[in-house]
Amino acid sequence: MVALMVEHLPRWMTSTILRDLCARYGQVLSAHVITYRSRTSGWIEMASEEDADSLISGLHGFDLRGCSLTVTRTTTRVIGSAPHT
């Protein structure tokens, strides 16, 4: 499992939409959207390194209705998601 953070998401983004968007690049184990103040970010857990690399290649810098997405690996975990092993 590989944890990723997606920053600069549009405010209308939901966890379901984010999961569907990321599923184009590999197996998504979990997807969570969190809005804090004026920032909307997503935490994704992909099944493998290959899936994570594919997601980064596909979405990093992608323009989603005027929002340029930033995708990075992270060690931070959202409460309730699967533990890192």
C-alpha cells in the first residue's frame, strides 16, 4: 500500500469522485477528501508502487477545471484508513 496526497482539489470534490478519478490509474484502497479553511486536499491509498507511480504521472500537474493538482507520496494517514504495513 502506498499513501499519496492530492492538493489543490476543487471545493466541490467528494471522496467518491476522487476515488473514481484515481481508479483510472490503478487499484484504490481508500480515498478521503478533507477541506480545511479554503483548502481541499485528498488522501489516497493505492494498492502498489506501480499504481502510485501511474497516479502521480497521470494527475500531477493535471488541470481539473482550473485547479492544477499536486500529487505527492506521504507517510501521513487519515484516521480510519488501513494501517501502513
